[in-house]
Amino acid sequence: MVKALKGKMLMCDVAYEQQAQQAMQQRKKQIGKDIESHWVEVEKQKMVEYDEKMRAKLEQEYKLKQSNAKDISEQLESFKLNFIK
């Protein structure tokens, strides 16, 4: 009788430990997923910021090139007029 009781208590302890370990594994998985999703969001935000900086830089370069092209065109026109005179 005492042996049976000890055996049942041991089985109960084992079952409880298994449940605790399963709960811990599920919690670890959830924390891992949360961390991963956080870093995905951080990376997305960094990409958006980088895209905005690149867009601004490219727009500035485009405007500079347009301005240079306009200046060159005006200089060429001025040169043509002076050359004709």
C-alpha cells in the first residue's frame, strides 16, 4: 500500500513536471516570436527611414543636375549670341 502510494505520488510529480516544462517551452516560443516580430518592425522602420533619406538625396541631386543643365543651356545660348555678333 505504501509502495503504491509512493508510486502514484511519483507519477503525479512527473506529470506535474511535464506540464510545467511544456508551459515553459510554450512561453519561450512566444517570447521568441515576440522578440522576432519586434526586430522585424525595427528593421522595417529603418528601411523606411533609409528610403526617405535616399529619396531626399536623389531629389536634391536631380534638382542640382537640372539647375546645372539650365545654366549650361543659358551659357551656350549666350555664347551663340556673342559669337554671331
